[in-house]
Amino acid sequence: MGADKNRDRFSTATRIRLIGEQTAARVYRSQTRRQARRSRLTGRAALLALVLCSLIVALAYPIREYVGQRADIQQQERELAEARAQAERLRDAKARWKDPAYVERQARERLHMVLPGETGYTVPGTGAPAALRSDPGAADRAWESNLFDGLDKADGADRTED
């Protein structure tokens, strides 16, 4: 019997079976360690993801407000530039109207005024703007209506020159 044990102990089949059992035990131990490590990393990854999501949620509204305010600031700056350009055009127009030669020229062109001692002529079909000739009922209206209509048209022509 003792010889059978020794023979069985050193037989190839027994050795292969022992190697297989040892290998299986090592694999089982390494899988257990790997699973323990993997579960620990999974918890850390979940915590990291939770922190990142909470940061994104916490910062989303302020960033959106910041972007909106920057757009408002740019819009206000554009409006300011347009207002400054308009103010500059109005200053130029005001300076032109302070010039007596410009005022005289405008009075001659728009109101058909002449200086004392000059004789004014109006030739039909030439020199008169089409807008003034296009009102056939002007002769039938009161002179005040014609005057105010002429001033309104002249005022509109002044705006288009700038």
C-alpha cells in the first residue's frame, strides 16, 4: 500500500492534476483581487462622475448668464457707436446751417426765395423736383396747406441729404 501511495504521488496524472488545482486556485485568487480592485475603482469613478456632473450643473446657469450678458454688452456697444455717428452727422448739419452761404442756398433752392432787387423766375418742367409737380390739386387748396406741405417735403429732403 505504501508503494501505491508513492507511485500515485509521483505519477504524471497526479502531478498534472495538482498543477491544475494550483493554477485554478491562483486564478481564483487573482480574480478575487481584481474584482476587489475593480469594484473600488468603480466606486471612485462613480464619485468622480457625480462630482463632475454636479460641477456642470452648478456652473451651467452662471456661464449661460455670462454669455448672455456679453451679447447684451456687444449690442449696447453697437447702439452706442450708431448713436455717436448720428450725433456727429447732426453736429455737421448744425455747423452747415450756421454758414450764411448754406442757408441762402437752401432758401433759394427749397423756398424759391430771392434777394431784394433780384427777379425770380420759375420755368415749368425744369428745375422743380417731381415731388412738387406731382400734386395737381395744390392750386385748389388754401395757401397755408401748400406752405406746410412744402415745408414737410423740404424737411424730408434735408434728411435724405445726410
